[in-house]
Amino acid sequence: MDATETPVSNVVPTREHETVCDACGTTVVAFYGLPHMWRFILIEDNDTKPLPFEETIAGAAITASIGKSADDQSPLPVDEANLLAGAKIYMQACAGCHGRLDQASSSAKGFYPLPPHLLPPGTGVTDDPVGATYWVVKNGIRFSAMRAFNQKLSDTEIWQVSLLLRNADKLPNAVQDALRQPQQE
């Protein structure tokens, strides 16, 4: 090595080196990685199956977040008045994503994961503790389309819709009729 050459071990990266490396990295990701990433970012076909353990890991995270709130009991009785109030709230705030009574699907086709159908013919959350449903409605589920309703609904309204969903498999006829009414704008 002659006196004008700098040993490689003594070269300190300059801003120009970093800019060139950033540009190369961006180019590689843009041309090679992005087309494959779009498949996961913008899923248009919701017939895709969850990745292995995805449901297990997500379920465990939700269960841990809900924690002891699952044991909470509703301060409201399960009576026709509260179930009717819950049906009205459900039709206004929930049916657009979670479907209506006797409908097998909802209009939330662009969401991933798809929101669960909460009313018959499905089982919805009828086997979940009412406190868990209350927590999910109030706080939402991160990284999903399920938003928190704590700013939109009162605690009483959240309990009413939670009671409706917990008892969706055994609703009185009057409540079923309310859930079959055309949605009001």
C-alpha cells in the first residue's frame, strides 16, 4: 500500500456513504420487497387463513388485556327493556361490521381479520363472560377494526349492548323483531 491510500479499517463512513446506502436499501425494498409486502398490508381477498398460531397469540393477548374485567357483572338486569335498548344501540353502532340477525355475513368485507358475526345464526360471544364483552366494546381491540366505544357510548349503553350479545341465543321475540327492523339513518 502506498502513502496516498487509506487502509479500509481507518475509513469512517461519511454522510455521503450513508445516503448512498439508504438509497440502495430503499431501491431494493421498493423493487423486491414491496410487491410481497402489499399482500399483507392491503389484503383484498379475505379468504386468507390466519398464519400459524396467529389466532392463539392474538387470543392470548386479548385475554391478558381483559384480565379480571372478564369477571365483572353487569349492574343492569337482563330484562326486555335493557335488551331492547341494547338492540337499538347494536343496530346503530355494531350491525354495519358485525351483521344483523339471521344474516350470515356483514358488509365489512374489506377488514382483516373479518369481524365476527355476533348474532344468530352464529354463536357470537354468547359463551363469553359479559364482563369480557363489556371490556372489548369499551376499549376496542388493538390492531383490528374493533374500535373503542368509551367516547361514543355511556357505560349503561355499553352494558346494554353487552347483555344483548351475551344473550343473543335466547332473545325475546320483541327484541328479535327490533333487530330485524330496517336500519334507520
